[in-house]
Amino acid sequence: MAKFEKRTEAHKLRCSGKSIKEIAERLGVAKSTVSLWCRDLQLTKQQEEYLKKRMYEAGHAGRMAGAKAMRQQKKERMMVAKQNAACLLGEIQVRERLFLGLGLYWGEGVKTDQSTTAFVNSDSRSVYFMKCWFAEFFDVDEGQFNPYIFIAESHKNREMTIKKFWAKELRLPVEQFRKCIYLKQQHKKKYENRESYYGTLSLRIKKSTNIKYQVLSMLEQMKGGF
């Protein structure tokens, strides 16, 4: 009788939307037993939809919990990485800042003899570092900086927003920026990050021929060491 009663209860629970696992735990029997009991049970369309909804919600909850755990792990790993970085680097001295700037210019600076001194990048923090670098090591006055922004022509309606972004990041007056240089697009695809994209900035320096020669000479000296 006990087995018959449990089977009847399993049917009721299944029809109410309980999962095989939940029924097995409540009745204290194996999941395979519950599955066998409910194998031939005919559910209404509404009952089937309800079960599917509960299964989806349970899966979604599991995915959310997993994502949360991954975010926490990432946060902890980044914290450890920052602590290790602080120990490895210590306080960055003048000579180290000089070499850091030279390395950045080696990768992203204009190096042809006919061009003006300029650093080109889309990362505002890198550009700001180089602005400070030129001021520190070459006595470049803020008025000598001549910033140009390169961005796709689909952003024309955002010109002032883009200029204000770079002006704030570089601590320069917006009036000091030249007109944006718009690049033609072969494809009209729209991207999700459109409103947070600010193009690439060319931080040019007026009357900087001697600075360019000095930077290029130091880069040659560095290359000779490899």
C-alpha cells in the first residue's frame, strides 16, 4: 500500500509542476523510480508548459549563480595581480618613465623624417601619459599640442561630444582641437558601443623638429642594444 500511495502522490506532484528530482527527494525514493512511475502519465499542454518554464527558470538560476561565481573569481584574480604588480614595479622613477614613453612612441609614434612629432592612439590614458611625458622631458607647453581626432564619418553628429571627451581626458581646452577628420566607411554596420566610441587621437606637437630628432635618436640608441 505504501508503494501505491507514493506512486499516487508522485502523479499528483508531477501534475502540479514538480520535477522528477523534487518528487524523489520528497518521497524518499530513487529518481529512476519516480521516472518509471510517471513515464506513462499524460500531462495537459498547460502542465507541460509549466514544467518547461520551471526547468528554464532553474537552469537560468544556475547560469546566473555560475556567472556570479566567475565574476567573483575574476575580481579576486585581478586583485592578486594588482598586488603582485605593485610589488614587482615599486615606485616608478624618472628614468623608467623616460623609457616607458620611448617604448610607447616606438610602437605608436610618428617616426618619418618629414612628419611632425605625434603620438597616435585610441586609448585616452596612453595619450594623456604621452602628453605629460612630452611636458616632463621636452618642456612642451600645453599650447604646443595640436590634437587631431580621426573617426568614422557616421559619427559626424557626435563631433562636439567626441571633442569634449578628449578635451576632458587630456586636460586641454576644447577650442584647441582641430576639426575631426572623418574616415569613409565601406560598410554601414552599426555597433553596440557606438555611443562610447571616440575614435583615434593624433597628439601632434607644433614646432617640434628638434624634439622629433631627439626622440628618434634615442630610439636608434635603444634599437642598437638589441
